[in-house]
Amino acid sequence: MTWLATIASTSPFVGLFGTVMGVVDAFHGLGTAGSGTLRAVAPGIAEALITTAAGLFVAVPAVVAYNQLTARVRMFASAIDDFSRELLNSLEEIPVRSVQAPVQSTRAMGSDLPRGG
């Protein structure tokens, strides 16, 4: 999840950096050619567009995957919380058996014997 979030948040900036470098290259081509023709600026603009598209091509699926996985993790965590609460409630309803010494009946003690008389 951390990698998806990192990729989703940084790839647009990589694309933006490529755009800036493409524009710089276009201005360099413009300065080298000495005239404002399409032939002078086209390679730099093409690089800028390709790099921007590549950044978006990486960022959009990463954001979608991150959001999908985050939603599934939240649902799973909610289900586990519900299960643990139900389990604890069920365990609380089970009566606790205390360990007591066995009660001796009066018969075992000989109280049912006829008394002399």
C-alpha cells in the first residue's frame, strides 16, 4: 500500500519534471535555430508531451489501485472488528462454572441409620 501511495503521488511530479525539461529543450532548440519555426521547437514539445503522458499513465492506475485496496482493507478490518465483538459477546454469555468441593450427602455420613432406642 505504501508503494502504491508513493508511486501515485510522485509520478505526476516526474511527468511535470519531464514537461519542464522538454520545454527547456524546446527553448534551447529555438535559441540554437535562431528562428521560431516548428522544426526548432517540435522535438522539445514532443518530449514534454510524452513525459507528461507517461507520468499520468503511471499515476492514474496507481491511484485507482490504492483506492480499491484501501477500501478492501477497511471492509476487512470492519468485518474483523464485528467478528471479534460477536465472539466476545458470545463468550460473555457462557456461564462460568465454579469449582466447588463435592457436597456430601447425609446418607454418606450415616445419618439414615436407625438410632438405637
